[in-house]
Amino acid sequence: MKLLFTLGLLTFAGIPVNCLEWWQSMSLYQIYPRSFKDSDGDGVGDLKGIEEKLPHLVNLGVDAFWISPTYPSPMIDFGYDISDFKGVDPMFGTMEDFENLIKTAQKLSLKVIMDYVPNHTSDQHEWFQKSLKNIAPYNDFYVWHPGKKLSNGTMAKPNNWLSVFGGPAWTWRDERQAYYLHQFDSAQPDLNFHNEKLVQEMKDVLVFWLDKGVNGFRVDAIPHLFENTSYLDEPLSGNTNDSDNYAYFDHIYTTNQHENYEMVQQWRDVIDAYDAANGVTSVMMTEAYASPELIMKYYDYGSHFPFNFFLIENLGKDSNASEYKNIIDTWMNNMPAGCTANWVAGNHDRRRLVSRFDENIAQAISVMLLLLPGVSVTYNGEEIGMEDTWISYEETHIYNTLYTGTFVYDNSII
């Protein structure tokens, strides 16, 4: 399946395309680096491999590419458990490799978007290791709670909060004599954005990568940034009888807090100040699975655009033309006036288009994304009709045996 990425509209909302900012009509290409291009034959994709394939993106008519995390990581959650926000994992290469990638992209007039993962770190991050030892100021960089004392004198978890991955969102550490919060894996402790020093550290991360020459950020898992500090139990949802399933509760205290939006606005202020001082234009895109009302608020609080997952969430193999139109209209009719739409049909969290639908429907969806007004987002490989691929258990260990000598299961789709 070969697609023409140069398809597009000559006007957007009545404005000539050449009068828009570069990101407002871009074709954005997502790269999952681990399975994109291996340049040295070790079985793992890397930064040099991405650099080698940039002419492919130019030939497609892509304007910008977003790289999923390449930070140092134990890879418990495929790179979203970060142990250093200002580094490059040896699995993917070196900082010099990253800098060379930026230079080559600039020569080819391609913009580079970084994945920014602010909700949590790896439990191997220096901040968490110091927080465990109660070393200031890191002692308050994470969400700690002493728990609640039961009638028999033992300590119990603070409340009934659950992890997105299932099971309790609290883990006890003897070193602190306290529980820490993890809305994802227990190896991914949640950062405490009520701490101003932590907030500044995370702003410094943005500036660090802007100084490297990146053109913007895709911000991960925004709905989980803040939690209600009352630490009340969350109510039952009625959606499942499995008490360990994340869907068991209605997450009114752990997601979509108003402070989330305010923090996004603070990050936008940092980016805007950097742009003004350096004469550049950067973009910030936010990831949130939520209701249309909650998603659209990100436009009002600094996000250039929140990712549009309506097609991912609502399209089925048997969807008819009316359903496609209704999904598209839902975004366009709810989007604030003057804002930029975007269209996403696949990503690293979903099965590939051809495997979810079939080749003809997948191709039609991909072309549709390019014709709709605003930003089209394509996951690497969709442009050539890649299908889901089975990977053996042994093959999932490549990174850990080569670089750490330990094993972590990786069932990512390539």
C-alpha cells in the first residue's frame, strides 16, 4: 500500500496554507524507535537508523516526525519509565547521535518532536532514589503517604485507588515507612506537581531539549498529572465486577483535575518565552483520552492541539459512511473557533490499521486523514501497509541481554 503524502487542501478554515504556522497543516509521522530502523545489526532500532531513513519521510511529503521515548530507561514500560530526562539510552545510541539526527533533519527541512513524559519517572531515577532516602528537596518530588492505621495497629494503603495497569496504585517502601503512588506500573512512581522545585525541574527539561534543536513536544498521559489531596476513596463505576480492574472505579480524584490544565498552560508559557527569545516556532501536543468537553479544554489552556483519538476509539471494521462523518463532525463541532484540528487513526498503543480493518479500508482511512483540514498523524509503517507481527519471547529480550544483562518482557507491536 503506497500513499501520496503530498495530498492536502489549499486552504484551511479559509486561510491560505502558506499563511499558517508550520505545524497547523503538517503531516506528522510517529516513529517508535525500537522497531523502526536498526543501523548496526543488533536487532534494535536506533537514532542512526532514524537518520538514515529521513529521505523516506521527505519522499512521503512528511513535514515533522515525533520520536517515542529514547531516554535512558530500564524498559519496564517500553521507555515510558524514564531514569534520566536529559539523556539518551545506549540502546538507541548517544547524545551525539541525537544531535546529528537533528542536524540532518534541519538540512532536509523536517521538524523534530520529542516525547515528553511528565507524570512519572522510573524508580531507578536519581530523584526517586534520593526521595527514598528522604534527601531534600527530592523527598517531596513524589507522592508519598504514610497510609492509614487499622484497628489492629497495622498500616494499610491510603485508599482504594487503582493503577491503570490493574491492582493497587500504592506500594509500600520500608526506607520511607510510607506508600508511594504509581498510576501506572509500580516501577513508575508518580511525580508530585504540587512541589514547585519539581515543577521547575520539569520546565528545565523542556528548555534542555529546545536548546538541542527540537521543534516541540508530544506530552504523555496528561489526565494523570495531579491527584486530589483529600485522598478519598473513588466511587464504583458499575462497569466491571473485577475489583483489580482499572475500570472498577470512577476516577474522579486521580484524573482530569483542573490543575492539569493549569500545568499545561505553564509549559506553554515556557515554550512561548523560548520561542520569543530565539526567533523560532515550537509546538506542544497533548495526549488525553477523555470526553470531548474535557479534551477541548486543552485548547484553552496552552495546548496547540490535543490529540484526536475519536477515530481510534469509535471506528470499527463495519463502520459506514455516516458513522465516519459523525466522528469527524464531533471533533469539528466541539473544537473552539480558530483552532487547529488533527486526525489520528493508529499509534503505538493500537493494532495496525491493516490488522484492525483490511488493506482497502486502511488505505482509505490513511488518505482521508491527509485530506481532512489540519494535522494528519501517521504511525510508522502504516504508509506501506504493515501488519501486526508475532514476536517470540526470546526476541523480546534483545535489549536487556545486550545492554543490562537482565530480562524484561516487551510485547510491543512492530
